[in-house]
Amino acid sequence: MLEDTCRVYGIAGLARLRHLVLRAASPQIVTGMRHALSIGIILMVISEMFAASSGLGFTIIQFQRGFAIPEMWSGILLLGLLGALSLLFRVFEHQVLSWYHGLRRAQRGPA
């Protein structure tokens, strides 16, 4: 439907890319970014635990091996705070895609 509208109004080139293609793909793009953030943090910490000589994962393992339990737990809590980045990204997603979420609510109809 939007493709027909672009054709009728003569919207082509970069304007068509911006108004039609990116707008249609933006929910999937932002969802992919959110998943990549979560997976990236997990893989970063796990790789630091096994194969690095610095970093948060390495530090947590070193504290564990040295029986420095409070320091180890502080690192684990810091990992939890890094996990909160996912929540912040969800707020960002809701702001950027407010038009999309409103459209989805309207399509569902009254509850």
C-alpha cells in the first residue's frame, strides 16, 4: 500500500528509501540491535573468563580463585548493571518506534 502511494506521488530515490524502506524495516532493525547487545555482552564476558588476561570476566574469575568473595560478587553485580542496558535500550526502542507500537495497539482493537 505504501509502495503504491510512493508511486502515485512520484517519490523515488533517497526519499523512497527513507520514507518507505527504512520505516518498514525499522522494527526488525531495532529488534536485531537489542538482541545483538544482549548476545554481545554475554559473549564478551564469557570469552574474558576463558581466554583473556584482563576484563570483567577475567577479574571475576581471579577473585573467585583467590577466595575474594565480596569482590567477586561486586563484579557479578556489575554484570547485572550491564544487563540493565537491555532495559535502557528497550526504552530507546519504545521512543523511536512509538508510531509502530501505537499502530499495533490500534490494529488489536479495544481490549
